[in-house]
Amino acid sequence: MEDYIKTNGEMESDKSLTKDKSKTKTKDKLDRKQIDWMITLVPLGLIVTLAVLFVIYPLQSNHILGKVRFFFGDTLGSYYLIIGLGFFIASIVLAFSKYGNIVLGGSQLEKPKYSFFAWGSMMFTCGLAADILFYSFNEWAVYATNPHMKELGNVMDWASVFPLFHWSLIPWAFYLVLAVAFGFMLHVRKRNRQKFSESCRPILGKKTDGIIGRIIDLLSVFALLAGTATTFSVATPLMATIISDLFGITIDRRIITIIILIITCIVYTYSLLHGLKGISILAKACIYLFFSLLAFVFLFGGEMKFIIENGLQSLGLMTGHFFELATYTDPLRTTNFPQDWTIYYWAYWMVWCVCAPFFIGTISKGRTIRQTIVGGYVFGVGSTLLSFIILGNYGLGKSLHGGAHFVENFAKSNDMYSLVMDILHSMPLSGLVLVLVIVTMIMFYATSFDSIAYIASCYSYKKLDENQKPHKSIQLMWCILLIILPIGLLFSESSMGNIQTVSIIAAFPLGFVMVLIVCSFFKDAKQFIVESNKKSK
């Protein structure tokens, strides 16, 4: 009898084990009914079509992009500036008002899941990609040759101010305000539709599930892909140039760039398929490489004193003239500086807001709104400013008293990639620096784009619970999709202006949605505080 009970028990145990395995297999299968095919396939078809048109009709595409850019960037440019300043003010209000005490979690006692360093590393790397290195090296020289600097006074003083302005407070205000809104939606209200439209529900109500919600989500995914294309198209040619220089490769730079895109895609795909833990590890490795590069240039580049003094002075000028810079429109169009740069940058950050804030909001569970915004400014803005102050002032210092002719050479060639190479070759152990730069850039790209692919994968689902992850096949599809449009832009031989246009176009309708999200959040958060006060009485 005992043997029978034992045997029968083992059989029941085996059956139970088989059922568990069956459940696991079922969970591992892709549930096609949960996929939002419209949001997944329409942007896919649109992006593939655009990429094909860019390849087949490069001249016509560039001509059309130029006209569209003029309309959005010049005629309607003030729109972007107003939204940028509005988000900065909103971030201050959120951090230092009653809303700042709200914990992004199930209760006020919930603790952060990640340490400040791990959280800051993922936040910083997800939102900037390799562009931060590309522009840190050369943006000061681009501005030094712009006539607007002469209008302001000393060219060299102001040339190092605008990179700090374009990459610090307003860009991170975009990210952090929306991150708080998304984090509140996910972790406090426990909503299971991880999409832009869902964050508008407090105002739109049932319309969120209708045509208005669908349009918002389609615009969001298109903007996400446009931002990706802009980022890849700007900095990957530099990586190709560095590889050609290191190994003496003479083949077409476009071919090398495509190889780099594929390698980067493999790296961020591998990281993404290992979940948020993989992203966290990659982000911390990227941060270590990034700060190693900054430390090397600062300590051994020979410009330490100038970096400190001019960096401090540039920070003072930027903060002292912040509101003046944020509202400058050049109404007489004497130089078109805000239209060419400030407006482009605000549009660039806006299209990245489809992904980066969602990811920051996801990893900010357990932090208060105040901690998220202040911590984001400290780690995000602080790290960004260090990059531009150290790398930018190294090149500027060499130009002013080191005998280098970076500005003069750039004025003749207008080639930003050659300018960066000249700066890198001027450094001690330049070969080692080149290797460090390209590895860091690949890591930046990989960390940024695994977070993008993760958020885009969430968009492909009708509903997704807080602890539920997108299926790996959907993640893989988005990993591949993210490099299609950049390759199309690459073959169309788009100028920097036309690459910027892609972001400016996509950001225009998205700006209305972003404002709607912020208004929805304030309404929902106010209601939450009222509900919490009633419970505590």
C-alpha cells in the first residue's frame, strides 16, 4: 500500500511537473491576439517605404526634406522654443511642490529597485546614445564659425556656451517630466497599456481607446523611428572614419558604416534579450568607459587648467543668460542660428521622448517624483556637462594656445568628421584614444537602442502588465527595424540639415501630445493626492 501511495504520488508529481512545463511553454509562445498589429505594421511599412525612396530618389528626397524643414523650423520655430521652456518650468514645479512627495510605486514605503549609480547609468545612457561624444568633440568649433557668435561678442567665449545650453537643462526637462508622468501611470495607477495614448486617459477618457488614441500611438512610433534614424545617421560615419584610420581600410565609408550598424544591432539585441539586468550591466560598463575617456583627456591632454577655468566661465554665462537663450528667435533672420540649431535640438529631444522617458519611468519605481527629477538633473545633466566641458574645451584650448588650427580647417572643409579626427590625433597615445572612443560609442549605441527596442516592443502589445515582458520575437523584430531607416538615409547621402529635418517633422505633432500628457498627469496626480488624504483621515 505504501509503495502504491508512493508510486501514485510520484505519478501525480510528474503530472504536476508536466503541467507546469506545459504552462511555461504556453507562456513562452507568442500570443498573436495580444499584438497590436496596426501599431506594429503601419510604422514598419512607412519606414521601409521611406528608406526605399531615399535610396532610389536621393536628390528628390533631399529637395523635399529641405522645403519641409524650412516650413517647420523657420515658419513655426517658436512653437518648439515655447514647449522647451514650458517643460523646464514644469520640472521645477513638480520637484518642489506637493507633487514631489508622491512615490512612483504601490505605496509610499516602497524602496527603489536600483542603486543610484545603476539607475543613473541606465538613465544617462538610454537617452543620449553616441551623439554625446560626437558633438562634445566638435560642436564648439561649429559655433565658432557661426556669425551669431560675433553678434554676441567674444566668439570663443560663446562657442563653448551653446553646447552646454543645447544638451543640459531643457533636454533633460523633456525626459524627466515625461518620465514622472509615465512612472506614475505604470507604478501608481497600475495601467497595463504602456503607450503614449494611455498617459492621456485622464483627459481623453474613453477617446483613448478610439481613433484619437490610435493616431497618438502611430505618431509616437513614427517619431521614435525618426529619432533613431537621426542618431544613427549623425554619429556612425565617425565610427566608420575611426575604423578606416585605425586599420587603413580604403573601402567605401558607407559599407563600413553598415557593418558598424549590424554589429551594434547584434550587441544591443543580445543585451535586450537578457532583460533589464542585461541592460543594467551594459549601461554600467558604458559609464565606466565614458568616464575613463573623460579622465584621460582631462589628466593627460595638457589643457587641465583651461578646461577648468573656461568650463566654469561657460557655466556662468549659460545660467546667467538661460532665459535669453531659451527665447531667442532671431526675428530679423540675421544668422538663422536658432532655426539651424536650437529648434533642431529641441525637436531632436522631443522625438527621443517616445522612448527615453518611458524607460526612465520604468526603472524609477520606488523613487519619489522629487528624487527622480533632482536625481535626473544631477546625474544626467552633470554627466552631460562634464563631457562637453572636458572634450570641448580640450579642442578649444589647443586652438587658442596650442598651435592647432581646428577652427580654420573646419571653416574650409565644413567636415565635422575630419574635425573630430584632427582633435583625436592631437591627443597623447592617439591610437589608444581612438580605440577607446569607438568602443565607448558602440556601448552607448547598444545601451540606448536596447532600451528603445524594449519600449517599442511594449508598444506592439494591446495590454502589458507591469511585470510582463514583451515576447523575444517581437523584441528581435524591433531590434532589426531600428536600423532600416538609418541605412536608407545613408544611401541617400543626406546632408546634416536633411537628417535634422526628419526629427523636426516628427516632433511637430508630438509636441501637442507631450503637452496633453503633462496636463493629464497634473489632473491625475491632483486626484491621487485627494484620494490619499481621504484614506489617511
